[in-house]
Amino acid sequence: MSEEGFVQERSASGAFIAVVAVGLLAALGALVWCYMLQSHLGATEQKLAAADQRSADLVAKLDATNARLKATSETLGHSVGMTQKQIELRTQSILATQKIETAKLEQAQAAAVKQIGAVSSDVASVKTDVGGVKTDVAATKSDLETTKTQLQRVVGDAGVMSGLIATNHSELEVLKHKGDRNYFEFTLQKGAKPILLSTIKLQLKKVDEKRSKFTLNVSADDRNIEKKDRNLDEPVQFYTGKDPVLYEIVVNVVEKNKVSGYLATPKGPGRAASSE
């Protein structure tokens, strides 16, 4: 074999070996790639299975949640229905109460209007009464002025000019308002015990109604004075006291077994009439 042929054979052998080597490397690479692909697919399948499981869990949870929401919705609807019914009942109650209160208010207003009318009538009546009172007061003043002019001074049974003499109760009231003397009214019964009047005692002994005469016993300063057959409206006079002052008795009513009148004394302390 020539050197050239040897070289060509050697070259062909090297090429074959190279091709075989490349094929082996390619097969080895394919095996490695297949292995890796299979491993990757296994992992992917596991992840998909896990994902499916999670999806199933989520679906179950979602179903449970939906069931709870449905139950809650039904309960809430029932509660809302009950609340609505209660609201309606409460509203009806409030309206009924308001109607009753309105009726009461209307009655009260009507009563108030009636009372106002009555008060107005009373006020008008009072105004009329006040006008009448004013008229009566004016008439009374006129009567008092007339009475004052009718009062007179007379000489008493002791020969002394008396003060002003009152012949009735109205005239005596005028004298009291003048304030010149003290006046004590009395009524004496025949046969009764003496009465204490101011500082003296009086006792009726005799009455002559037809002649308007009477007889008195006067006790003063531990002595008795008989005033016999005195006349109606006549000042019965006597002196009494440590420093004697003039007292006057005037009888202006003479009835059967009874006389009435007053005792006039100078200004000073006195006592009301009393039995003793």
C-alpha cells in the first residue's frame, strides 16, 4: 500500500470515528434532554394536581360560604319582616295616642274659651258692682255729712253742756271716727246683774217704754248713784276719778225691760262691757 493510500484510509477511519463520536454525543444529549423533560413534566403534573386540589378546596369553601350567606339572608329577611311589623304597630300606637291627645287638647281649649267667657262676664259684673260700690260710698259720705250736721249739743241732767250726742248707731260711728272721746256701747236687761263698762258699773232698775223713760244705778268710785226717770237721748252725767272728769251715758233705745246706748268718757284707757 502506498503512503497515499494509507493516508486516505486513515483519514476515512478518523472521519468514521468522528461521525460515531458525534452520534454518540447526540444520543447521549437526547437521553439527557429526555430525562430532564420527563422530570419537568412530573413536577408540572404534581403542581397541576396540587392546583386542582386547591381549586376543589376553594369550590367547597365557596359552596359553604354561599350556604351561610343564604341562611343569613333568610334570617335577616325574617328579622327585617318582624321589624317592619313592629314599626307598623308602633306607628299605629303613636297615631292613636296623638289622636287622643289632640282630642283632649281641643276639649281643654274649648273649656278655656268657656272659662274666659265666664271670667269676662264676671269682670263685667265686677265692674258693675264697683260702680255700684262707688255710688254707695258717695251716698255714705253724703249721709255722714248729713249726720254730722244733725249731731247736737245739749245740757245734761247735771246741768253741764254735753259733747255731741248720737241718737242712733250711725251717728255714734261718726262720733267714734272723730276720735274726741272713748265710746262704749251697751245693752242692759232689767233685773240682770250690773255690767262693768270702762271703770264703772251699770244696772237697769226700771223701764217705762210708753214714756221712753228709764232708771239706772251707776256705781263709780265705791259709791252708787241712782239716775231716776231719765229720758231717751238725754245725757246722763256724773263725775268720777281721782281727778274727777265728766262721764256721760246716753240711752237711745228704750224697749220692754231693755235699753241700749253708749257711755262716753274722756280719752284714756277703758275696758269693754262685761257682766259682774
